[in-house]
Amino acid sequence: MTQSAQLRALSEAHSAHNYHPLPIVIAEADGAWVTDVEGRRYLDMLAAYSAVNFGHRNPRLIAAVKRQLDKVTLVSRAFDHDQFGPFCAELAELAGKDMVLPMNSGAEAVETALKTARKWGYEVKGVPADQANIITFEGNFHGRTTTIVSFSTDPDARGSYGPFTPGFRTVPYGDIDALRDAVDESTVGVLIEPIQGEAGVNVPPSGFLTAVRRLCTDAGALMIADEIQSGLGRTGTTFAVEHENVIPDIYILGKALGGGILPVSAVIADSDILGVFKPGQHGSTFGGNPVACAVAREVVAMLKTGEFQERSARLGAHMHDRLGHLPSDLVHEVRGRGLWAGVELGGRARPVSERLMELGVLAKETHETTIRLAPPLVISEQDLDWALDQVEIALKA
């Protein structure tokens, strides 16, 4: 039995089967490439669902971690540390907002945004107690907590987890009329992914985000942009909402904010929104810890140069041009922006993912018929072209 088979057998026997990974065991990684335990190299075209936007073991980010590990790793929020204030100020400046509330995972940040919207609705907007509602969209993916799956439309994410949290109304993604009909005087927020990732990299109709922004303003509700996957350079801009020049009331960030090293997430808004929290009303032991702040500060500094956004826009245009020329009998549709694409197939996508792995490219299917492509933003054009060659070979196979 190979070392890979032995390790996968251990996983199969002793870990809960809540994932269906490709049969590969990664031992090393660098840039856009990973290496398995047998020494075979693969080009990573998934980037941990955008968590590795800046490449595996990015030297600047690794150096930031090492510097911080030699100083202090955790003090909890019972005390301040020297990375916390600068992190909050720098991230707030990047987003053009006043304040930051740091958490760890993306789901925690979404939960925090939901609590923020409800608390703001009761204390600022004046919604009667326990009457607040938040609008969400079909096909959404915001995390796995009990509250979040309460408004999921994915049977796998939702099945057998009830009873569910009330206070949410779900409408079709991209349907502004349905959204308008769902909003009332007790609506405190509209939670939206500017591009739906898990649903297959679904891009909303042109002008939809602008219409959502206008509707939220008119209704006195908060526009909450979940940019956990779409943000921080993935689509060719810092935030995906920038494609329509939209500024939401709340940004939710995660994944790439941790530099592919550790979980870091944040909710970002102005002080009239995040100012509703008082000591003891919300928190996290590890949220905003020194190592997280040190890494995230370096991420923000890297984004401020515009280099990664430019690479994503330029290489993304090239990737979409090539994907657009794939045979129409094999590919029904290609969706996405920047270095992010959902390739909609006519049949099951899992066998294509497995064939790609055999060809040395790592990608993953979603919702049975879509292959997601989201390489690290540091990928070279040569490597990208080679990966796209393998995609065409895998599809034709």
C-alpha cells in the first residue's frame, strides 16, 4: 500500500465523512504548486476556495508570521496588543469604513454581520423587538452554522438540521422585483454574495448590485456584502462590488485575509453601525489575535499596491477568453470574473475533476455539473495556459 493510500485509509477510518476529497494527500506547497506524499506535483487551480489568493507559503506572509511568533501569539481581547489597533485602522482604510470587528472563520463573520444588522435594526432603526427580518438569496452559501443553514436552499447543507432560526426571507438571486416585494418596514438587512461561489460562480445580471444598493437605501436597510470568496483581489478588484461602483454598508471578509496561513475574518462598517456593540455583547477569544493581525496587516499592505488586483484582471481576461473557446458540446456556459470561473458541463463534473488530478491539475466540482477554477493570483501565465490545456484534454476525454 502506498503512503498516500495509508494516510487516506486513516482519514476514512477516523474522520467524519463530511467531505468527499479527491484521492490525493498533499505534503508540500509553494506558490501555485503543491506536492503529494509520493512527490508528484500538481498545479493548484482551487486556491482553497480563495483562501490562498497570494499563493502557498507566500514569502512576505510567512515572514510576517515568523516575526510575530517570536513576540506574542495570544493575549485574548482582555488586553490590547501592538498589532490590533494598526490592523483595524489599515483594514478599515482599505474598505473606506470607520471600524472593524475581527473574528476567525468566515461563518463567524457572517454570524457577526447578522447580529450587527439585527442589533442596529432594533436600536437605531427602531424595529419592534424580535420582528427584524433579513433578506437572503437562493443558491447562497454563507457558512455552516445552524442559523446560516436556516436560510440555505441547498438540501445537503440544510437537511436534518432543524428546527431553523426564524427571521429570514429568501428570494431568487438576481431578481430585483422579488427582492422589492420581500422588503418591508421590519427589514434590517439584505445579505448578498456579489458573486455566488458555491452555487457555481454565479454572476448577477448587470445592474443588479446597483439596484440592491438603491433599494436598501430607500428602505432604510443595510446592504451586507459577503466578500469572503469574492473579495481581496479575486475578481480583478479589491472587492467584487466595485464592478458596479457599489459601496455596501457592511463588508464581510475572510479566507484570503488570513493569507492562506490561518483563519482570519472581519466585519467592516462605519461607526454608526458597528458602534451598536458595547463591552460583553459579542466577542471571540481568538478573534483579532496577534498572529492573525500580523498576517492580515501584510495582506492589506500587499493589496494596497494594486498588483494582485491587476494580475487577476489581466490573467482572468485571458482565462475567460480561452474557456470561452471550449467546444460548446462539452461546455454549456462559463461564468465568473477575474481569476474565478464556473465551467458548466453537460454532465457530471466529478469525473472531470478526477481526470484533471491525473493530469496534474487540482480543481473541484460543485453542485454536480460545475467545475470551479480559482488559481492563486500569483500564478504565471505559462502555468495558467498549461492548466487550461489540461482542462480541455480532460473534457474531451
